[in-house]
Amino acid sequence: MSGKSDKTLFEQMLEKKIAAEEEKTKQKADDSAAEAASSDTETAGEEVASASENEAAPTAAAEIVDDDNSAAQGDDHAKQIADLQAEYDQMKDQWLRSRAEFDNYRKRILREMDTTKFNATADVLRVFLPVVDNLERALAHANEEDGLAEGVRLVHKQLLDLLAAQGVVAIDAKGQAFDPNIHDALSMTPSEEVEEGVILEEFERGYMLKDQVLRPSKVIVSAGKADDTAE
């Protein structure tokens, strides 16, 4: 009985040891399986990453090419815009020059037309001036009570009114300072009363047509005192 019990105890101890060894073996197997699984996972991850990198590489290259194409197109557009701007500036400059030339031409034509019109009007009006001169000479020697003188005076007034309507006005002469622009000096005479350079007498009346001389006044100018002249 004692031997049977000891054997049983031995068997029990052996079974426990075997069980422990089996547990260790199982644990090692589980650890190996876990390591293998982890290694497979890492390998798969690396393969996926590698595949992703391989797929991303052409995409990145394509993006670089697209960027280069976009930059080239942008440069082309900028050049086209610059060329168009230069062409526009040139055309605008030509247009401004043409406009200025036409404006100058128009002004020149208008001046020439005004000059032609003035000269034509002046030529016609000058014809009447000797008539006015003769009427004034007739009135200067006419008898105030003579009826004919009244008629001459009326014609003289009408003629002066006609000239005034065209812009003709008489030039002041006697007692005025001599102005070579509007006065024509026939001679210079010493004078005790009138200072030098002042008009003594008006020989023929002058007239202005607006701001232009139609006929200068023919005058006699004072040369000052005789003593001053001698000195």
C-alpha cells in the first residue's frame, strides 16, 4: 500500500512537471506565433508603404510637370499681355499725335479763314474811306445854313454808321502821343506849347477795323521847343 501511494505521488509530481513543461512549450509557441504575426504585419505595412510611395512618385512627378507647364503658360500670358500693352501704347501715341496734328491743322485753317475774311472786308471798307474824307472836306467848307450841306452831313453820318456796324472806328490822333503802330508821321514841327512826341495836327484820319489798323492816321508831330531842337 505504501508503495502504491508513493508511486501515485510520483506520478502526480511527474504529471505536474510534464504539465509545466507543456505550458512552457505552449507559451513559447504562442510567443513565436505572435512574433511571426507581428513580423508579417510589419512586412505588410512596409509593402503597403512602399506601394504607396511607388504610387505617389509618379503623382508627384506629374504635379511637378503640371507646375512647370502652368509656370510656362503664365510666362506666355504675361508676355502676350506685355506685347499687347506695348502695341496699345504705340497706337495711343500715334492717335494722340494725329489728333494734335489735326487740331493744329484745324486752328491754322481757321486763322487763315479769319485772315482772308478780314482782308476781304478791309479791302471793301477801305474803298469808302476816301469818300468819307471828301465828305468831311466838303462839310468843312460848307455854309451851315445851306440846305445842301445838311444833305451832305446826313450822308456822312449814314456812311459812318455803316462803317461802325462793321467794326470800324476812328483813331484818336491830335493831342495824343505818337504811336508808330497806328500813326504815320508826315513831318515833325517845333512847338512852344506842345512837348516833343505829341501830335500837333491830323492830316488824314485813320481807322481801326476791330483790333487791326485799317488805315493809319497821317499826322504832324511836335519836335518840342525850337531852342531844345537847336541844342
